[in-house]
Amino acid sequence: MKLMLILLLLITSLMAVVGAFLTTSVSSFYINTFYEQITDVFGQDQQEFVSTLRSEAAQEDGAQRLQEILKISAGELGIDYRSRNYFILDGRTGAFLGGSAGEDSLPREQTANLLTARNAVARGDATLVGDKSDITADYMDVAIPILAGDNAFIIYILDNKDTVSELNAQLFTIIFQALVIGLLISVLLSFLLSKTMAGPIEKLTAGAEQMAAGHFDTELPVESSDEIGILTGTFNEMSCILQETLAAVENERDKLDTLFLHMTDGVVAFNHEGGLIHCNPSANAMLHRSLDDRCTYDELFGAVYPFEEMLALQRPNYAEGEMLVEDRTLELYLAPFSDQARGGVLIVLHDVTEQHRNEERRKEFVANVSHELRTPLTNVRSYAETLRDAEEGDIPHETARSFLDIIITETDRMTNIVQDLLTLSRLDSGHTELILSRFSFAEAIQSVTRANALAAKKHGHELTCGSLEDLPLIVGDRSRLEQVMMNVIGNAIKYTPDGGHIRISAGSTENDVWMEVWDDGIGIPEKDRDRIFDRFYRVDKARSRESGGTGLGLSIARELVLRHNGTIALAPHEGPGTTIRLTLPIAGPAST
């Protein structure tokens, strides 16, 4: 019965949602089409047509002339003389003067759009048009004031929504028919399915009752290979294993004692009087003291949870708490065991110090990501809203293009941030594999130097590279190491004022090669030198954002260098600027 009711409710809910969506969509479509047709005829792009209406309305027989013009434009307005008609009304009194239908086709009461148009006539404001739509109303209308000299008229177009009503009625009939058929099919299928499932379950219930009575040799026939058949077979296996399990309880108790002795989590147990009865070595280590029989619950954990309230808890309820022991944070799970008269309290201690530190790092990382993405997102939204809300001709073409360029620039910045975050994520998770090969360290430096020459020239920098002779071949992922070099040299170019100097030097020792990038740029404050490789750290945020920096480049560089068992760090530097030194093992990461 539950299965049948669920399927019936599902079918009914689905068809109701579909019906509501379709009828609402049809009404919205006709309303939008109606007002689009009116806009195409009377909109701002049709000022010549509106001017013609006003000039004709200024004549003595203005109402008749307006009617002739509207009759010619009836096709564009969608006038079908059945559900949609036009009317010429006196602008001051609202009296009927003519139209494609008689006066009896007008609404009995003044609509909101008619009142808007009459107010426009009273104020002499021809731009105030009654064109508000209401999807719940049983009509669609628009009232357009025409002011010409002493004459004032209202062109009123009314659609009684007969077409929409007919279509919705047909949709309702189709949906109702589909609902009835679906319900009939659901009843039949759910009945057959429930009968198929209920029979084996009843047999399993009878077998479980026999096992509960102590007949562990009960065996049920397996009549199918589906989930019910698997459950029946599992039931038969359970009846055989249960006897073996009962015999092995004593052995399992010994195993638990061994587990408590060697487990990494601390376990402490107290009797119903609060005296210590059990404590494993991990608990001693976490509490930084050796526990003995003289220790009590109140002494150790009374401040976390009162002992009497702990004993009053009903199983399987338990309590949680935290406590600080020197520089460590311990998470406690407290639960009563047995009854109040014979039992006590069992406490499991878990060291969550590292988890708390990781959580703080995660929160800081999320805050940094949010901060970095907020500015470009705000800029994109601001310029996009400006372009959206501007009327045609309000914003010059060049200005609009500059807005779009800014949006593209901000989008590229966000893309770079996301790409760098993905790179760091892969490096952190170890999913990025190095493609190792033997290559010339000198050629790699020359390639990166040439790639940055144009950027340095644009800033007026003098980019020089020292002698690269006698540099050995090294083993590593050339593309990744060139990415590291590009980042270091790019930062030197970015953070050096125009007209600066950047020098690249390299050398080797018996087992390592090294490269240094020296610049006379803005340098790094002494207090921030330890944070240069932190994620999202930037010396000059304004300059970095201006050039599209994400603050993640050096973090990625450090991770890649560490994967190669190398080092990257600040080197001693005299005067303004910075020197960064990269050191790599010649034999590659597998050699260390």
C-alpha cells in the first residue's frame, strides 16, 4: 500500500507541476507577444508613425482618421476582431469614439492602464503610456495617449485572452487524460511489484521469529537471485554464523583489550563512584600524566561534564566536549555503560590539534580566495549593469568597448586565479606527475630570458643574463621548471619600477645547479620576508592586480621546486630590490 501511494503521489505531483508550468508559460508567452507587437508599432523606433497619428488627430475628424490608420495597421497589432480589438476613446472623458468592435466590448470598469493614459492626458505628458501587464487578469490591454493641439485621444487595444484560455483548456484536458492513464498504470504496476516483494519478506519474518526463539538451525529456501534472494541467503548464513559468534565472544573480548592497549585514541573508564578502572597508554600520553587508581573523574573531566549528569544519560545517548592540555586540543566523547548501579562512564579522547590547525588554514584560505574574487566580480557586475541599463545611444561606442575590455580583463584575472588554484590543488594532492628528461639547464634559462625580453622592454628595464657556460645537463620536468623561472623573472619585471635593472646569473656545484634573479625593484619588507611564498601574498597589491597577478605564482613555484627536491628562497641582497635563488639537484628528484 505504501509503494502504491508513493507512486500515485509521484505521478499526481509531476503532472500538477507540468500543468502549472505549461499554463503559466503559455500565458506569459502571449502577454510578451502582445506587448512586443505594441512596441513594434508604437515604440521609440516608430516615431514617424506616432507623429502621423498626432498630425491626423489634430484634425476635426481626428477620431475617424485615427481609426482608419489603425485599421490599416491591424495586422501588425495582431487585431483579429474576435479576441483582440482596438478602440478610440476620448482622452479627457474616456468616452467611446470608435473602434474595431462596439462599446459593449470595453471593460465595465476603468482598467489601470486606461487610468494611466487619462492621467497622461490630464498632465499633457504623451510619454506616459499604460502598458502594465498582469498575468492573473483575464485580459491584456494597453492605452496610448495621443495629444494633438486641442484634441486628446486614447488608443486602447484590448485582448480578452480567449485564445490563451482555449489553449490552456486543451492543455488541461491532455494533462488530465495523461494523469488518469498514468494513475491506472501506476496502480497496476505497484500492485504487482508489492506482491512480488511482500511474499519473500513474509517468509523472512517467520524465519526471524524462529531464530529469535532460539532455533538457530532455521534455513529458508532461496527462490530468486535478486536482492530478496540475496537477503534470504544472507539470512541462512547468519543463522550458521550466529552460533559461532556466540562461542567467539570471549575471544573477541581479549582482542578488544589488546585493541585498547595499542589504539592511538585514548580510552579512560570510570566506575559508578567516579574512580578510575581503565586507562590505555594513549590516554596517558594525551593527558601528559600517568593515571593511577587515585585519579577521579571530577579531577580529570569534571569541568567538561558533571559526573552525575553523565550517569543519568540513557544509552545510546552520549556527550561531547573539548579540553586543552598544554598546547594540545583534545576532543572527548563521553558515554555511560551498563546501568547506573553497576556501570560507569567511558571516555574516548581524540587529539584534534592538527585538525583545528588545518581548519584555521582552510578558513584563511577561503577568506583569501573570497577577497581575491570579490573585486573582479564587483567590477564585472558594475560594468555589465551599466551596459544593460543604458538606453541606446547613451553610451558612446568607444566607451562601451572599453567597458567590455575591462570585463574581459577581470574575467581573465578570475580565470588565472582559478587555474592557479587548480594547479596548487593537483600539487597538494599529488596528482600532478613530473615528466622527467635530461636537458640543458643553460638552454632553459636562455629560453625563459628570451620569452621575458619583450615584457622587460615595454617597461624600459635592462634585462641581462650572465655567462651560462659549463652548466651541466640536469634531470627534471623542463616545462615545469621553466614555469618556475618564468614566474620568478616575471615578478622581477612586474615589481621593478620602469627603467629598472634585472640580472640573471647561474652556476653549478658538484651535485647542484643554481640560478639567481637580481632586481632593483620595490623589494620586500623585512617583516614580510617569511611570507613571500604564502598563497595570495603580494608585496604591492595594486601593482599586482593591475598586471593580472594572483598572488599564487611563488606558491606554485615552491611546490614545483620541492617536487624536484630543490629549494627556492630569498638570497642576501644589498640595496633596494630582491634576489631569489633557485637550486636544483643535477641528477633529478629520484636521486635524493
